[in-house]
Amino acid sequence: MFKPNGNQDRRNYSNLLMPPTGYVLEKAIGTTYSLDLEALTAVSICLGLSGDIDSKAMQNPISMLNALQKVSDKIVIFCEAGQIKMPSKLNALSILLEKMVVSVALPKDKKIGRYPAFHPKTWTLCYVNEDGDRKYRFILMSRNLTFDRSWDISFAMDSSDKVRQKRKTKPIIDFLDYLKGTIHNTNMNAGKKRNIISSFTTELSSVSFSLDSKEFGEEFQIMPLGIGPYSYDMNDDALFCEDRNSADYTFHELVIMSPFLTGSVIENFNKSDRGLTDCRRTLITRRSELSKLKDNQTDNFNIFALKDEIIDGEDYISDQNEDKLKQDIHAKIYLRRKYSDVYLYFGSMNASYAAINKNVEMMIKLSTKNRYLNGKSFLNEIFCGTEDGANNPFERVSVIEDIQNEATNSKDILEQKIKDLCRVKRRAVITKETGEKYSVQIEFAEVEQEESIFISPFNSKQKKTLSNYIQFEDLDLLQLSEFYEVIASMGDVSIHRIIMIPTTGFPENRENAVVNSVVKDRASFVEYIAFVLGDDYLISLMENKQLGESSFFKQASDVSQHFMKRC
């Protein structure tokens, strides 16, 4: 179940999303903290082509275009505002992703003086077959929609007619209703996005999901955090019990795997009177988090971190320099056993104060018995044997003195500036200039000129210092987007992000221009038609000599208009 070196326990992201045999995607709602547009493109190809993606598909602009056109109106993806990553290679096809994305900017919490994070990692999917039969899938992960190589955990369950437990679906419906409320009217295709969610919530009210598991039976609970009145309160859960008179206060085994920590949270688990006879407590975290802990907060824990050779990963040669693709743990797992009762929690929630009390998160709790799963068997799996075995990717570590990292502090300050910018009222207006050139005027309300922050239109080399009014001129059609690059710098530290700015005045032929940028000649058009209309249609055209005789195929620039008319 948890073996990092076992192929049967490893999961491929695209395989989790794949429709059941005979079905295709009808609609999907995804959530993530950070978003990589190239990763979203890969997911869209997987869902659009209903097949596993490979490097050839990702390098083929025709297949990418076809897939994005199929699913761009079917997928809505929510992410933390200011956490959209800049693609390594800019591509006009990224424009087709705009209509999918909603960036969520939560208001500052006055008690903690910071912004809570929109942090869930989920997918809710609906598939349909030719007969109109629908199947649903709910996926919960600790992984963001990026190409990060860290060790994560995933969970998926499908709808089933064999069980009747619709009440367990209610938290998913509540979560989707919350997401619908985050879609502002200024968001592109806001009405369509809300309609997709509304159709989900209506349909899911009569849907039951099944674990279909020997170990866990049907004992599960979906727990959305931070979504308002229908939030699950983790402070009332047995895992975080602080009432010494409660039966939930004590335990025999506790395992916490969390990449990020708050010392006070671990300290609560560390209390001596919580442990029953022969109690064993284990904490698995990142080395970088050890400086946040103190000895008296962890003296009842055995603490582990990945070995350096695992973190360093495989060698990777980039175009610019030699570097290594590093990896670390990113899974969030909590296992608690008392006598024969075992509870397993996992999802997006770190063992931190903000995650438990402030952020928007998603967790699931499974219930089982000691004979199926316990702390010892769990550790044996992730350690690939015994603690001191040669195959164990982890090693025992100790807390260390707090070390200030100047680069990390600078990055945190810059991240905060981008968070602030994402919560400023802003808008952009496109105006046509002479010929095929355009200008964009951006207005930020109540911001001072900031020499350390630059704004750039997507796919453009122009950049200007942040101020109330910014104007870009001489832009091409494919440089018009609601995606804008933000570059924030401090000393030697720079971060690049994409923010979304509500933009009006888009030319009607902008998406046609995206198609024309890919389908440039007769060969690419033939490939495009084969994707869109199928090989049989293409063969029919060729047999009737329509393909060779049509003057259209000599005018590649008219591809999109012709295709729109045929479809």
C-alpha cells in the first residue's frame, strides 16, 4: 500500500484521471495550491485524448491543440493566487488554458496577520458513455498540479450502485459549493464555470462512492477544512484531542508524516500522558523543518528524514547548467492506533497551525483494524524493511538549532508581495492599434510604484515597473492574455509567477489565431483533421479527391474559420 520501491504501490497521475473503458470525460473540477501550466496541459491531453500521455504527445502541437480544444470548456481548475508557475517554454497554446483557471485569493486573517492558503489537491470527475450513463470519481492527493518530484500520496474512489451511502458524498458537494462562491463575475466564462459546478452538485446528491476495500471496508469520511459553515473542525477530531478526560486523548501508536511543521502542533502529540503502555511515536519530515522544533517538543518521538542521496535524486543536465532534480517528502499522513482501532488520515493538511485552523484543505479519514494496518506495518513498508535495513530511504535525525537562511527569508518577503498584489483590485483593457498590433492598459488600485516588481504581458519580452497605471504597446494577437508575468526581486533572489488580471477587449479571432499558429501548412492540417474528425472522415475526403482539389488547403491561414464552419 505504501511501499516506495513497489511498482504496484506507485501511481501515475494521468492514470488516476483516465476514464473507465467505454467512457469519456464530461466535466472535471480540480484544485491545487501551485499550478504549472505545462502540467495542466499534460492533464488536458490525457483527458482530451482519453489516453496515457507520453513525451511524443507533449511534443506534438497538433495533438496538444486537439486535446485542449476538447476539454477547455469541460475543466475548471482552482489554485492559490500568485502560485501559477511560469512555463519553461512559452507556447501560444497556453492561451487556451485561461478559461479553465480560477485563482483564489483568501482575505488576510487578522488573528495571525497573514493570508490563509488555498491548499487542497483534489479532482472531482464525471465520465459519460455513448448511452448517456455517467460514472463519477473523487481523487484526493497531497500532490500539486506541477512536475515536482517529491514523494506524495494519492487516493481515488469511484461511484457505485452497490452501496447506499449518499450522506458521505455531502462534504464533496459542500466543497464544490464553496468553490463556486470563489468565482467572481470578472473571471473569464464565470457563468459557464458556475454551471459546471452546479451540475456536479445536483448530480452528486444521488451518488454514493465506494472504497471497495478489504482493509477499510466502507469506513471513510471526507473532511473539507476552511470552507465556512460546512467545514470539518479538526480541533474536534480524535487526532487532535486535548481533553485529558476523553478516551480519544491517549493512543498506542502515532505516525506523522508532514513536510512542514509548527512546533506547538507536534508538542501536543508529544505529551507524555497521551501515550499508553509501550507507546511508539514517529515523526517523518524534511530536514529543513528540524530547526522549527525544540527537544522538549519531540523527546517522545523518533524522527526521520530522507537520506541525502535520495533527496539529491538523479542527475539532470539542463540547457543552461548542470543541476540535480531534487526530491523530498510531500505526503501528509497521520496514523493513530488505540488498541485494535486504527485511523488513517491523509490529504493536503500539514502538521502546522495554519493548515489545521486557517487554510482551505481537504483530508480523508479511513478506519480499519490493527490486523490490517498499524504503525509498525506502515513503517516497515515505507522503510522498505527494517529501520536499519540497507534499503531504507530514511534515516533517524535530531532537532537542530534554528539557522536563519537569508535567501529563504528574501523569498518569503517576495512571496508576500505577490500575495498582496493578487488581492489588489485590478483590470486591463485591450485597444487595437494600426494593422495587427494592440495595446494593453493595466490599472492597479491603490498600489505604489514598486521598483522590485515588474509586470510583463504573457509571451512578451516587454516588462515595466509596477505602478497604478501601466501601458504596453505594439503587442501581437498571441500576446494578449489574462495571464501576466510578475517578476519580484530582492538582491540575488528573484521569483517569477503568473497572475491573472481581468481583461476586456479581446479580439474575436484570438483563439483562431492560436489554431493558425499550430496548423500552418497542408501536412499539419491533415494531421489536425485526423485528430478532430477521425481517420475515417479523412480517408473519405481523400477518396473523393476533395482534399487535393479544394483551394482551401492552399490557404493555411484560413484553417480555423473553415474548421469552425464544418463543426
